[in-house]
Amino acid sequence: MLHNQLRSAMNSLGEEAKQFAKEFVEAVVKLHTDVGQGTNPTLKEFKAKLLFWIEKYYALSAAKADIEKHFSIPSFSYFKNEQLMERFRELLRD
């Protein structure tokens, strides 16, 4: 069921948003697989990966609205708070 919902939402995205979402899902699946096999990232590696995806999301153009429309995740509201996100970025860079 969740797989079908994800596939449906991904198929509804424009090309830029679809490419971002595909790469993000692949990265999350890889991380999940690695952790499941006992290969845990260090805190520094995890923070770097998280910062990478936040920056990649912010670099998107109109695709952000497309993603927010088809993936109605409440946490996207945090991404809209520039002050909060800049503080979060600072914490991740440390």
C-alpha cells in the first residue's frame, strides 16, 4: 500500500521533482540497507548527508512546490522557515 502511494506520488511529479525524489529515495534505501547490515554512518557522515539533501532541496526551482503538493508531509513547513533552517544548517556544519 505505501509502495503504491509512493509510486503514484512520484509518477505525478514533474521531471526535476521526480529526479530529486528518485535520488532521495535511493539514498534513504541505501542508508537503511547499510544500517541493517551493521554499517552505521558516523555522526559526522550522517550530518553531512543530511546537509547535502537539505541543500539539494533548496537548490530546486519550481520542483519544491511540486514535491510539497504530492508529498504532503507536515515537516515541509520547517523548510519554509528560513531562520530555523539556517540555524539547522549551522548545527549540521559543526
